[in-house]
Amino acid sequence: MARARLLLVEDDVALAELLIWNFEREDFTVEHTADGEEALMLAREQPHDLVLLDWMIEGEISGIEVCRRLRRLPETANVPIIMLTARGEEEDRVRGLETGADDYVTKPFSPRELVARVGAVLRRVRPALAGERLAYSDIEMDTVAHRVKRGGDSVPLGPTEFRLLRHFLEHPGRVFSRERLLDSVWGREADIEPRTVDVHIRRLRKAINEGGRSDIIRTVRSAGYALDEEAA
């Protein structure tokens, strides 16, 4: 099972420590900040599978504003956001959801329940968490047997193209810049030029589009690439 990566934005130190302990116990990777500006920076620097965001964080940028800005950025527009807040009024809940939050948890809450709700959201948006088989549109991948099929036909891929496709399948619809793909697929220590990503994208496209199939990889000008069936 893939290890999910969470961004926790919470300025209550005791609560943050409690949540980090509970999520790490369930094999999540948690990155924490108490600052809205830093949250936006971290979200852009490294892909996260979900953001846990406190409405009432202190500082110049509120939690609701962080949510609004995350939804405007191509890199984070599709990342699930769960708001954590003491505000329980219906008007506040509606405002949070209209701003772009996917779910809303009112304090006080059970950490175990929150872990379960996060897991439920991630299983919907990230197929990798469901097991060894990934699928999107007509593409299927067996991550154990290292086999890929499109429309039922086998697709031969090199090791790098396989890893690249796997990353896209784990985050369907999300736009990744060349730099972020380098970090996620090759690793931060890799001494590779960002333009190398374009070469492997072309190879991946050629392989999965064999036989005149539609191009499912979307190029977003000045932003990067995404696996998106609407691009076909």
C-alpha cells in the first residue's frame, strides 16, 4: 500500500502533536506548519495527498484564505482539503465548503474518527491506497507484476516511463511541473535536467497511445503535465 502524504496546518501545538502521532501510527507521512504562508510554500514545493487545515490559524493569512489560494494554484487545485475548526454554525460550514474545502470537522473531534475520514477521502481520490492495482480511464497497472494495459491490450514500458505513469495514476487529474515530477519520480538527489522529463513524457505518450488511441496526458502551458481523460 502506498504511503499517503499529509500537510497539517494547525497552530495548536498540543493538537498538532496528537494528530501527527495518530496519523504516523497509521503509516501516514505528515508535514506540519502553523503558518499560512509556509503552508502555501510547502504545498507548492512538494505534492501532498491531502491538506488538514485549521480555519483559525494565527498570522496574516487565515485558514480560509489558504484554502482559497490552494484552489487557485494549478499544482494544488485538486488536492483534497479538510477544514478543522471550532466554528460549528451552518453558515460557517457552508462558507468553508464554498471556498473549496472537501470536508469539515468541528472541534472537539476524535483523532481516530478523523483518521478514518481522511482514509475514506483518500481512497476515493488516490487509487494507490486501495491496493496493488491502479486504474484510470482505460489504463490499468499491476504495480507488483509491473504490467500495464490500455483497453485490455498490453503496453510495454521502460522502468522510468513505468514510474512516471504510476505517479500520474496515483494522482489523476493533478498538474505536476517538471521540477515536481523530477522530485517525485527521479528523487531530489538526481542530477537530471528538467527538460529530461519532456523526453520521457514523449516516450510514455508514444507507448500508451499506440494504435491511434487518444492522448490522455494533458500538457498545461507554463505549468506541467496531468493525466486527464478530458484531454483525450
